[in-house]
Amino acid sequence: MKRLAVVAMALVCGVTAVLADTDPIAERRALMKHDGAAAKTLFGMMKGSAPFDLATVKESLATLNEGATKSAALFPDNSKTGGGTAALPAIWENKADFEARFAKFIKDVQAAQAGVTDEATFKQFAPAIFKNCGGCHELYKAKSG
Amino acid sequence: MKRIGLILAVLVVALAAAAWALSAPKPRYTADEWQALGLTGDAAAGRLVFFAGGCESCHKSPGQDDPLRLGGGLELKTPFGSFYPPNLSSDPADGIGAWRPVDLANALLSGVSRDGQHLYPAFPFTSYQRMAPKDVADLAAFLRTLPAIKGRAPKNALPFPLSIRRAVGLWKLLYFDNSGLPPDPEQSAQWNRGRYLVDGPGHCGECHTPRNFLGAMDESRALAGAQMPDGHGKSGNLRGGDFLNWTNADIVEALTSGFTPAGDVLGSGMTAVVRNLAELPQSDRQAIAVYLKSLPPLGPPAPAKP
């Protein structure tokens, strides 16, 4: 009986894990949350409210690159609603523009990854990255109070 | 029996006549009254009024990025139907190039068009009525300097009886607060400036204040967050929730760059608001922060930080 319970529990855990893995809404929301934390770190350094640290910058840029690259593929047609998503239907009505914006964002992040070597180069590359955020959030994300 | 019919008929006619009289558009100024104010518009100052008022958010020609091309025509979806903000460019035929400053004043301050008709409150004259006449004169001077754009916006798509503009007159009787915004002498100049920007030209309440079923703002819950008119999402509560944890500097930053303390970026309609407010002097965004932070908290408390 005990054994059965363990097997059942393992099955439940496994199934939940699989479900979580294939839920694009939950997945992209989690990625965006990481992106937000990374963006916040970078933004603070750009503004001078946090001290510049090259290792942290590299790490944050890597987070943004991974997040954006993965997220771009996480807007399939069956993920328009539910799961607390703030994604607007406009995404699927303008899919080409939406994907082009992701591509541009990734390009700007990767340019920074290649080009940032110190504080001066960071301040040179960072603004271009941040310019991307508002564009998508204006057109493709609902207000969330 | 015949007599009752006659009385009823007279009553109906009398009521209709009363409704017609009561719903008449009432412009704030006659041409002479406006003239008597002796205002000269300053286009450079008007540019700041233009961005404080967020005119371009709705009147900019869609599908391009220049905020000064005001061809109009962007669809504004609301529970009442679709509105298409008109051409505000200096084109004399399709835009408002032929308007006198007093015409702009009556549109902004009393919701009455140049040809004496009611404007729908999708155009936020409900907030703009608090604007100072000098700001209106400056804005008129600035709008004159903008390029003329040809073409008119599509007609509003509204169901009967909302399609009758005169109905707006009855709505105004119920809900139009036509009292301007006298400064509060108890408060600092900075606070008064902040309140003016928020409640007047900035028209923050148009999205952040909940509305009743007739679309009138519920002033008892002013700025406490509301369902967005297009049905997508909610506007933030500026008197509660996580916003209470924002510092003045956080508010100024969010209104300058769009970045919030959480590392998010203000999206949806706020992107244009930020784009516009970023054009104002820093002191104006600081004044907005001071005013917003002075509002009595309303709504559920902020969740505890993990």
C-alpha cells in the first residue's frame, strides 16, 4: 500500500512537472520575471544608482538573451488566454511585427554582450536595449493594476 | 377621455421642450468674453501644454511615430462604441486650422465644438475643463505651428440613442463638473502644480478612476484604478497596492523612462503617457509625484514583500 502511494505520488509529481514544462504561458511569464530582475539591475547601473560591476552586467545580459530567445517561441496560437496572461490578442494579429521586435531586442542584447568591456561601453550599449521594452509593452501587453 | 389624451400630449411636448432646452450646448466663452481676457498665446509654452495634455496619444496619425502629425483616426474602443478622434492638424478644411483660440477653449473647457455641438466625453473635456485659460491660449498658438494633414477620421460608430449628440447635454447636466480648478491655498505651489497636471491637462482619472454604467467617473474612488475602457486589463491603483511603496523618485523615474521599481516597464496606454510627460521639465514630474503621494490611501493594502 505504501509502495503504491509512493508510485502514485511520483506519477503525480512527474505529470505536474511535464505539464509545467509545456505550459507556454507559465513559462514565458517566469522568463519575463527573470528578465525584469535583470533589467532592473542593468537599469540601476545605467542610471548610476548602483555601482558598475562587469560580472553582474554579463550575467544580466545573458539572462536577457536567454529569456528573449526562449520567450519568442512561447506564443503559440493556443496560448492567447488563461493563466493570468497579460498578452494582448494584437500579438497574434501582428505576429510578424511581434517577432521582428523580439529579433531586434535579441540583436541589441547580443551586440552588448559582444561589445561591453567596461563602464563606458556599457553606458554606450545599454540605452538601445532599454528602448525595446516600451515598444512591445505598449502594443502587446494589457495594463495590469 | 379626449381631454386626458390632450393633457398627455401637452405633457409630452412640454417634457421634450424642457429636455431640448436643458440639453443645449453651453460654451464657456463668447468671442467677446474670451477677447476680454486679453491672452496672447506663446507657442513654446504651448508645446509643453500639448505634451502635458497627451493630445497626440489619441490624435496622432496612426501607423507612424511623429507625435506632431495630428491627422486623427485612431480607433478608441469603449463599452459605448468606437470613437475616432478627429484631425487636429492645422489644415483649415480637414483639421482645426480655421479655429480661433476661443473655439479651442470651448472645446477643451466645455466640450462644445466650433459649430456649437456637444463633443462626446471620450474627448476628456471632463478633465480639460480644469485647464487655465492661458494654457489654452498657448496650446492654440502651438497647434497652429504644426503641419497640415489632409483627411478626416471615420465617423464614430455609436448605437442609438448615443448617436444623438444632444443626449450628451443631458449627460452633462448629471455629470459635468464645470467648476475649473481653483488653487488650494493651504497647499504648496508644488502640490497645486501636481494636482493641476494630474486632474487637468494630464487627465489621469480618465483611465485610473472607475466609471459608473453611464461612463461618469466615481470621484469617491478617484485614481484608485479601473477597468480599461477597451476591456483589456486594469489601470493601476495610484492610491493603494504596491504603488504605496513607490518613492517620489520611483514615480519620477517611471514617468520619465517608463521603468518601475519592480523592473517592469509601463506599457499599454502608459507608454504614450510616459513619452509625453518625459517632454516636461523634471519639476513637473516631481510635482505630480508630490500630489499623488499626498492622496489618502484607498484599496487593499500592499502585499507583504517576501
